[in-house]
Amino acid sequence: MLRLAPAVLWFSLAAALAIPIVAAPAQERARQRSPAPAAARLSFVGLADKAQVPGKFTVRFAISGMDVAPAGEAKRDAGHHHLLIDTELPPLDQPIPSDFNHIHFGGGQTEAEIALTPGKHTLQLLFADHNHVPHDPPVVSERITVDVSAAAEKPRSAAEPGARVFFIDLQDGATISSRAKIRFGAAGITVTPAGTTSHNGGHHHLLVDTELPALDREIPSDFNHLHFGRGQTEVELSLPPGEHTLQLLMGDHEHVPHDPPVVSERIRVRVVADAQAAAASNPAGAAGRARTASPNDAAVYFIYPKDGDTIFPTSTIRFGLRNMGVAPAGVAKPNTGHHHLLVDTQPPSFGDPIPADLNHIHLGGGQTEYRLTLPTGRHTFQLLLADENHVPHDPPVMSERITVTVAPGGPRATRRR
């Protein structure tokens, strides 16, 4: 099971999600250590032992007598920083672990914004070479303790009655791969990026192996509370084999849960190695999903707007379908599907499930309209129908690609012909 993480680097979370977390063997063979000057010194900048700090703050590091170089770049008397949180020094003749308590700065960073839970925590810096192995002698800071003050309550944004958030194609008790794509949707509430104030809008957070956080405070940002502040509706998640829990929680522009909270059920999943997951999902060794047939005369189209229209920054996009029926995602019926709105992007591969992000908006509840907020300027829209598994039909049911202009004056502006 994942341990509750005391902190995580906000700027590096997406990168951490894209790379599988692989547990190191219990004991590796000793590695050759790079020499370090005896006079090298490593320290925190402006952070003293027993300091009182807020739940989110910037940590800065200083090194003297050596240079900072990115991981992978072999250079004499150089290395990169690692921040140790609530843990002792690791073995000095092996690569430093990469997990919730050992944070790597392989890009050569000398500062980071971290989030810590209220209470006392220990922090320590450890320098390492291009292979993440500490130097000889080790270049390490003193181990300090900081006291994190309790987070202040924040006003909560209202959510419309009936707003909900849910997992797509993932049920309680499912077996998934150790590196699995988790998809999530929302109904009755608009998905908007963090920092964008919007009525009845918010963005997803995925809670892994943890209970719901306090609802009157900002949702923590760590390996148990994953933020999708760009409006993403899917993630490739890496988990160790075993039993895990997953739950979705929407947060507003300040990452605070709504009132009432928009939260999914908490489901349990069993994580197995990739080969086991493939065998479980495809026991007969069959090929991937086939595309669902569609009538040759089926058509999907925009009701509003039309090509060349000028629209408000926040507008309701409406669409229709001919010679087929609309059915929610997950519901298999002949000659049916659900809409996807493609914004400022080309059509995706027709042989795979349509991506889910701010450029590929899923209407898996069977909706035929979507309230969208866009920056001013020119944008393109296109509609693409897909089956219960989000895979386009054969032949694809797709609208023309239209261009609209978003302006504060909306339809009152001149319409382009």
C-alpha cells in the first residue's frame, strides 16, 4: 500500500505520474562513489531548525565547493540535490530511492515548493552524483525539524444539486495493471482549470489509499492526493501490486471541495503486474477491441455555434445526431454512441479510445450540450461519436471542423462570412 506522503513537489507531480515507481531491491551491490572535496558544504537557505512554516512553502538549497549538474551528466565535483522528508539517511553506496520521502531534483533545481501536513516534520538535504549515488565523503546537510501550522479554513464554492463525479470503465473490485490508465468524468458540473473562477466549475482530484480530506481546506497535494488542475480527465497511474483504494473529489479554483462536496464512491482495486493484468483481461489471447459498426448515413453536427460564428467566452455548445441514437458510455446498444467535443485539435486515432483532456471533452452521460469556457481568440471545434468504450465507430461518425471566434462581446460582434 502507498504510505501517506508528507509532501510532494507541485511542479514535478505530472512527471512523477508518467514514470512508474519501481521499488528498489532490498539490497543492491555497492556502487562506485564519486569523490567530493572535503570542504564541500550543503545547507538550507533561510530555513532554520525548529522553524514555524505554513503548509505550503518554498524550500531553497545551497551548495559550496561543488557545482550543480543534472542527473545523468557525469562531471567532476558536481551533483544534484535530494530532499529527505521524515526519513533517515539511505545507504550511501547505493542510488538514493525515489519515493515519497526521497525527492529528487535531477534537473539541477535549487528550490521547490512543497506541501506538508500540519505537525512536526524533518528535512535533510543529500547531494548525489549523475547516478544518484552519494559522494565519498557524503555531502549532506544537518537534519532539521520544522513545525507546520494547521491550514486555515477557506470559503467553499457552491455546487449545483445533482452534480457528480465518477470513474469511467472502472468498477469496485476491478483488477488493473501496475501501470493503468484511470479515466474519470463529471456530470452536472463544468470541468475548469485551477485558478479559473467559474460558476459550478471545478477540476478533478484522485485520492489514492486515503480518506477524504477536510472539506473546508485546500486539498493536499501529494502522492495520495493527485491534482488535475489543467482539467485532465485521465491519468496513467503507477501503483505497486496489492489492494488499493481510489476515490474522486472535485475542487474549485482554489482546490477547495464544493458545498455540497462532489465526490465519487470509494472503490477498491487489485493491482497486479502488467503480464497478469493482460492475461486477466484477455484470457483467450484475442486481439484488441474491434470498432463498432455505424450506418453509412449517420451524421453528427453542431446546432450552435456554426462555422464562422463569434461566441461569448463562456458559451453552451449544442450538437445533434442523425440516424443513430445517443447512449451513455458503458452502455452497449446497436447504432448508438455518445458525443466527444474536440477543441483546437485534430481527430485522434480511430482504432483507440479517444483521449480525455481539455482538448478531447467526453460527454459520457449522453449529453447533447456542453457549457465551455475558452480564452478570447480563434478556436476550432469538431464532434466525434464513439461507442460504449470511447472508440470511434467504423466508419467514423464525425462532424466538419468549424472555426469560431471568442470575444467578450459574443454574438454582438461582427460575424465572419
